[in-house]
Amino acid sequence: MIPIRDDIPRFSTPVVTYFIIALNSVVWLYEWLIQAQSPAALEALVYQFGVVPAHEAAVLSGATHLSPAAAIVPILTSMFMHASWLHVIGNMWFLWIFGDNIEDYLGHFKYLIFYLLSGISASVLHIVFNLNSRVPSLGASGAIAGVMGAYFVLYPRARVLTLVPLIVFFTFWWLPAWIFLGYWFLIQFLSGAATSIAYTSQSGGGIAFWAHVGGFAAGILMIKIMPPRVRRFSYR
């Protein structure tokens, strides 16, 4: 299911959301240019700045020459990198739909902290469930999942215009946010459980379902703790 728009108005300009979308887009264009010139150079970049669970586990156990910084930096940088046009467009579209209202609720600075902590939480859970994986993890989906988790808590009765495929044709439905986001989370959790049951050493790529689960759960917890922005009104 693809969200088209929601019906919750915003009362401020989501400058941080715009900045995150722009930054992700610029980084992806940089990756694309590198790939066009040298696929090997792009692979080296991805392994340096993407989250490789086996590297993180080796640093924690002291079984590698890699420095702690080499383990920490990718957890931040990976959430601004993507693997394809479809990957970056899909992630930025979900952020465009749901991010503005969460930024409006928290305020710009707290929203940025919220976003980054969601992405970090997503990477941590992904690492925990894939300790031996040497496949780099890229993408903003874990951080965006945190935004979606916050939206699930704050605006469960909001309506989301959704493109729904029905076998041979497509239709548009207005779905309550709690149904759309709850269904999305359930799919991520079940898919993560299925991949854990059928776990391999992961020699190929795939979807980091546990990162989505970790980000969503972190978003739910943090939005209950972080206070909303203080709104100031002028009277006349």
C-alpha cells in the first residue's frame, strides 16, 4: 500500500524534514555519480559508511583492528545513504507524508534529535539480529519508521489516502492511520521473524526488517517521553 497524503494540517514549515529530504537526495546523487565512474569505488564507500553488523560486533568484542569510531560513524552516515532510485524515492515519500506533522508537534530541534535517535535505534536492533552479517545496511527507513511510530501514537484517527492494489487493478482508499501504520508494522515484524527463522550468513542484500521494527518501536517510546513544542500565540 502506498500513501498519497494525509488529512492532518500542519501549523509550521517543516524545515528539518525538507533539509533531510534534500540531504538524502544529494548523497544519493553523489553515490550515483561514483557508481557511474567506478562501481568498485562505490562498493568501498558503502562498506566504509554503511552499517556492517559483523564489523560492529568485532569492534565490541575487541576482535578487530577497527577503531570504535569506525563502528560508530556508519550508524549515523548509513541513514543518509541509499541503494537505488526506488529506495531513496520511497523513503523520502514516506518522510514527506508523515514527517511534517511530527516536526510540527516536537519543534525543529527536538524533531531532528528524535529522527537521529530513531535511526540509531533501528541500526542497533538490526545489528543485534544480524551479528554475523557482512552485508552493509543503508537507508533512512529506520529513522522514518520512528516518525511513523510517533504518528501512530499522536494521530491514530488521521486518514491516509492510500493506493491499494487489488489483484489486477488499483484503487484509492481513505484508511485510518492506525490501520495503515499498524498493518505496515505487522508486515515488518512478521517478515523480520521469518528471516530470523530462516537465517543465513547473508551473502546477498535484502530488506532490513528489524531496523524498521526497531525504529518504529523507538518512535513510539520517545514520542511519549519528549514534550511537545511550546506554541506562542499573539493576540490583538
